[in-house]
Amino acid sequence: MPQHKHILIVDDERDLLELLQFNLSKAGYEISTASNGRLALESIAQRAPDLILLDIMLPELSGTEVAGRVRANPATAHIPIIMLTAKGEDVDQIVGLTVGADDYVTKPFSNKVLLARIEAVLRRSSKPSAESRQMSLGPVRVNGDTHEVWVDDQAVKLTLTEFRLLSALMQGGGKVLTRAALMNKAIGPGITVTERTIDVHMTAIRKRLGPHAGMIKTVRGVGYRMTPDAAGPDES
């Protein structure tokens, strides 16, 4: 999978940074490192990586601030971000409500788990989209080639995971998709995430849809479906 993919690792713990650099280089990735948020942004400006492995707690600029600046810049908004988090940190913030990360890994983590997450995120970002054409549902329009999304003809920004979830719902034709099915489509097979993670992504997508958030219906105990009409309550 690596195929000389370039990963930027950002962490201020020197021992962990060196360990990650060694393990990921051994796995075939090209690695750049930065020990704080400012250096990370400088590195990204000089050469955009294929993926950013980003610690939340950083000196000078926090990981959340770095992620926000990456997402706000049209030239870098597409770069996948995996956050490195301490146990107990706010998952809602990590996976999309404010940060816009594509995934997260909680410290301490095994090299095997981290490699699986990296491979899954890179696979999603490089895989030709099955829906490589424009789709529309009500006021929402997506382009599978460019990963662009418009709501009421206004461009909105989604992370790659959010884009894949939205596309899966739009393709569903109003049918209910289980959380497991959505995980498989957006995260990839063999990668374990909690149902809570999918729910948080859905909350983030609804937020981006603004007044049309109700198009995504929660079917309690099952999953989600999407309709052209925002009217109507969630379904029990």
C-alpha cells in the first residue's frame, strides 16, 4: 500500500516521534517530522504530504489549530488527518465537529493498529470513487471526482470520511443503512470503530447541511437514511 506515500508526523514527544518515524519508514512510507504546530505548517507549505499524523497537544500551535488551518486552506483541505489523542480526550471534537480529522488513534497504541488506520485512510483517499460523477438529492449536490459538496449551490467542506458517508446515504435511495454498512463504506473493511464515531460524523454532516440537516434521518437502533425533504422527525 505505501507506494512511497509521504506522511508528516507531528508530535513533541521526541521518543515517540523517533519510534513512529522508524516504524513507518520500515513499513515503506516516506516520512517528514515536526515537533510543534508552527513547524508542521511550514513543512506542509513546503511540501504537502499524503497524510498528516497529528498530536493534539503541541507547543506553539495545538493540533486542533493546525488541523483547522489545513482544512481552511483550499490547497491543503483534502489532506487526510489522523489525530493522536490521549485517553479521555473529547472524541466529538477529534473526529469532526470542530477539527475535521478523518480518524484518530488513542495513545498508547500498537504499531499494527496505527498501520491499519493509516492504510485505511490512504486507501479511501486514493481509491477511485464508485460514484465518480455528480449526484444530487434535493438541495445537496456532490462530485465524486473532486470530492466537492454544495448545499443550495453554496460550497461546503467535508472531511473525506464525511464525504463518503454522505455519498453512501445519497446512493441509498432513501433506504436505511446500518451503522455497520456505513462503517464499511466510509472507513473500510477490517477497521474497527465505535458506533459512536459514526454518530459523531453524522452530527458533523448535519451541521454542514444547515437548514437541511433533517434530510438525514436517524432510525433508532438501526442506522440512518437520507431523504430529499428535511421535514419529518427521526424514526423509532
